[in-house]
Amino acid sequence: MAKLEKIIEIESLYKSFRKGNQIIPVLQNISFDIMDGEFLALMGPSGSGKSTLLNLIAGIDKPDSGSIFVQGIDITNLDERTLSRWRSEHVGFIFQFYNLIPVLTAFENIELPLLMMNLSAKDRKEHVDFALSIVGLYDRKDHYPKQLSGGQQQRVAIARAIVTDPSIIVADEPTGDLDKKSAEDVLNLMSELNQKFGKTIIMVTHDLRAAKYAKSMKYLDKGVLINGSAEIFI
Amino acid sequence: MKLILLYSLRNLIRRKLTTLLTASGMALVILVFSAVLMLSEGLRKTLIKTGSPDNVVVIRKSAGSEVQSGIDKEQANIIEISPEISLNDRGKRLVAKELVVLIGLTKKGTDKLSNVVIRGVMEMSLPLRSQVRLKEGKMIRWGTNEIIVGSKIAENFDGVKIGSFLSFGQRQWQVVGIFDGGTTGFNSEIWADVEQLKQSFRRPTYSSIIFKLSDLKDFENLKMRLENDPRLTVEVKKEMQYYEDQSAMMTRFIKVLGVSMTIVFSIGAILGAMITMYSAVAQRKREIGTLRALGFQKVTILAAFLMESLLLSFAGCIGGLFLSSFLQFYTISTMNWQTFSELAFSFTLTPKIILQSLIFSLIMGVIGGLIPALKASSQKIVDALRTD
Ligand SMILES: Nc1ncnc2c1ncn2[C@@H]1O[C@H](COP(=O)(O)OP(=O)(O)O)[C@@H](O)[C@H]1O
Ligand SMILES: [Mg+2]
């Protein structure tokens, strides 16, 4: 399944946050690779640094030290503008609370990432329609987020994450706010994206049922990675 | 980008009440701002109309206005025989040597003194002013203490009617006629025989010499000749230009006063906009973080929030101008001014004023929106996205 090729290489990553004049170490000496086409579940107790690690990989935060190579580029060295552009081209985001823009329709929300590409309105519409058909919400495209259920909103968010055809999708607790049925729908959809479209997915979750949909797991505890033995801890 | 505009607009519509309140604040400021400009424009228009297009005014060099001017008899004699001056149908030159003095008169219903212009006139003064006509009574008999008064003077001052006496310049003057000056400043003047006025106020000089040109094309030559004549120290202006210059001083005063007042008001409106935009930024923190994560640049976020503030102030501008456009139906009839007391004029809306109001409101929008927009765009993405 996985083309045995590294897409992400993380090397001795350190990250701490400052609270007042106190420095809280959050990630310590994290090193691992992610293969192209992988579906990785990042697990661990609350506060262990899962989101922080995911944010670093997605390029919305910078580490204190260490490097993250994505397809050969060390994204920790990119400046703000370049990194923004890099994200828009390479990363799709799925959030726990969907994070759709309330004043935009489903269609417009999905269209957002395309506005940063050089596409005609017609091309954008094609892309959005395709993404909508994948998540099965074509008939809801003119609805505003508040007119949709949680599960539907998350599927719109997934359509937004894939509309630019990024190679990596990051998802932080994507089912954390959903009922069991909607959660299953979302997870099935993510599996499909991984298997059918070959997307590399990194999903933070502390729900073991959700993690079961992934192909591999990594376990974080107090900012330290416990390699390849996640099941032992659960 | 169209979607940014749509995004900003929909956010404004979503919080209707706040938007309405904030825009109303701005509308009030624009109302005051445009009203001040409309007032000064109305004044300017009225004053310019006081002049006739082919009349020329000669005053002392750098005197600025008739009130400060003084032209002695010798100079006046040279000027009044200029060949460019037009003749009336009986072959007489259409020229008048006039004197302007200011006196205090008590206004009806108050005990306050208002400044009133007394103009010493000659036979040709009336024909030179096509807008002015005698409405009641008769014309002054030359060489007497008779006076005629403008209709505004008769309306607004105690004891000014035909047959009554006014006392100034150590004499008693009898009102024999009332004239109507249309919309001009003459309505607020009292006219007397110039030679009588000179005597009673012990003025050796005239204030101005007014005449009609037989051909407007002669103006530049005439101006050049008179201003460079070594015997003369005068300034030659077209009458309309003269009144335009007169109004400039006054309208500038109104503008400076009014605009400084508006700027003080606008601080309130700007603070209102700032508070509104700050709370918008705080409420949409996670939304901003999301947009940044998706790859939108800081400047785009800045632009979106600035756009929202600008739309807000634009709405305020439209509202303010809408309200002030009703002022056009309102005529101001009392305005105490040093030389032009008791002028009647109305608020006048012009495209220039609309543009100025627009610029002013957009400046308010930028000032009110910039700091919140900067705050929105400079947040760290991870901080903006955090939910705990
Ligand atoms: N932006 C931030 N500022 C300060 N502290 C943070 C920030 N993000 C995370 N932290 C802290 O870092 C630790 C790890 O947080 P996080 O990565 O969100 O954990 P998890 O996702 O595993 O629950 C927590 O103690 C949290 O309070
Ligand atoms: Mg987390």
C-alpha cells in the first residue's frame, strides 16, 4: 500500500511555551519519519503535546530547535509568507470544531483555499463541485454552516481540506465533537481519502476507536514519543 | 477579491444592531461635516451672486475689502474717466464712487448690537446692481440725509420703516425707501448719499469705485493700466471675483471652526468603530486562525478587517449625506457677521462636498479599523486556533 518513500522527516524537535516567565517544555527530542500514503494516528493523554506536534508538522507553528523536512524542504526554515503559501499548496486542515466561516456557504467555504491559486471562477467551481461530490454534500452547497449538522459541517471541512489536492492532511481530533454515527462517516471518508486518493493523513485523537481507522499509531506522553508500542499504553 | 468584500459585508449584516449603531455615529459626524461645508458653500454662492459679471471694483492696493479700503478724490477722478467704462442710454458713465462704513444697530427682540453696512452711493449705484430694485417708498434725494434700506434690515431691526429716523454719524437719517436685493448681500445694507456720508463720518476718501465695462475683453488691459499707473495705488478686480475673495475669508473661518468641531466629534465615532472592530476581531479569533492556517497571508486578513471598517464608515457616509441633503430646503436668514450681517442663504450640497464627506468618512474608517485589523492579522496562528 504505502509507497515506501518518506514524505515527512522529523529530526530532534524541541518545543516549549512561555507562561509568564516560566518556560514549559512541551515536546522533547522528537524524531520520526512519516511515509508517503500513511494514515497515522497520533495518540496520548490530554496535554501531552499532540496538537503542538501536529501544528509544527502542518507549518502553523515553529519549533525551538530541530527540523521538519517535507518532501525534502525544511519547513522550519521558511519565512512567514513562503510558509503560508506552502501550507495552501501542501496541507489540508481538519479541525475538531470544523472551523467553517459562518457567513460563507458550504460552497464558498470550500472555495476559500482555491482563492490563493491562480484559477478562473469556472475552474474553481469544478474543483469545489468535485470535492462536494466526494463528501456527498452536493445538494447542500448553498447552505450556511449553521444550517448543517455537525457531521455535515465536518464533511464540508474535509471537502475544504482536499479541494486544492494537497499531499498531506492534518486532522486534530476530527471526531471529538461528533456523535458515533457521524464520527464513523467522517472516519470512513478519511480512510477513503487515504486509500483511494493516496493522501498522507496525520490524525490526532485520544479515541481508540478512531485510531483503529489509521494504519499506524504513535504515542506521545509528556512530550516524549514512545515508539511503535502504542497499544501497550491504551 | 470579491469573496473578501462579500465576507466583510456579510459579517456586517450578521451583527445588524452593532453595525447600525456604529454607522449611525459616523453618519452624525458626516451630517455635521457636510452641513458645515454646505453652509460655507451656500454663503459663497450668495456672496458671489452679489457681484455682476461685467462689473469692476477698484479698491486700495492690498486693502482686501471695501471696509479697509480708501481711495482719495484725485485717484478717484483718474479712475472714473477710464474709457473702458460703459455708458447708459443717456450717455452717462455707469460708474459710482462709494463709501462703506459699519455701524451697530439693535436687532429686534434683543438688546444686542449687530453690525450693519452703510453704503454711501451715487446716482449710478442702483443701475450698476441689476439685482437690486426699490420695493417700497422712493429713492434718495441727492444732497439730503435720506436713506434707503435693504429688506432684511427692515425686517430684522427695530424701528426701521419708511418715515422713521436712524441716527449714526452724528446725524439723523430718514428712511425713505426699502429695496430688495434678491439673494445678494445688499439686502443687509443701508444706502445713503455718499457725499453726505463722507461728511458725517469725516471720511476724506471713498472705499471703492464700481463701474460697468462696455466690453469684458477690456478687463485685463484696464487692470494692467490702472494697477501700473504711478499716480494710483489700487487693485482692480471683477466684482464677482471681489465677492468670491470676500467670501473666501468668511467661508474659511466657518470651515476651520466647523471642521475642527467635526474632528472632535469624529473622535467619538472613530472610538465607536474601533470598539466594534475590536470585538469583531475577538469574536472571530478562531476564524482568523483558520484562514491563516489555510494559507491566507497576513495582509489579506488585514485587508478584510479594514474593508469591514471601511464599509461601516461608507454606510455612515451615505446615511449622513442623506440626512444633510434635507438641509438644502432650509434657509438661514440670520447670521451675524462683521461685514455681512443679516445675510440670507441656504445649505448647498455639491459633488465636491459629497466627495469630501466620502474621504472624511473613509479616513474615519481607516483610523477606527486599522489597529483592530493589525491585531487580527498579527495574532499567532496557534494562539488564534486554541479553544481552551
Ligand atoms: N499556544 C500555546 N501557548 C502556551 N501554551 C501552550 C500553547 N499550546 C499548547 N500549550 C501547552 O502545551 C501543552 C501541550 O498542549 P497540546 O499540544 O495542545 O496538548 P494535546 O493536544 O496533547 O492535548 C499543554 O500544557 C498546553 O497548555
Ligand atoms: Mg490537542
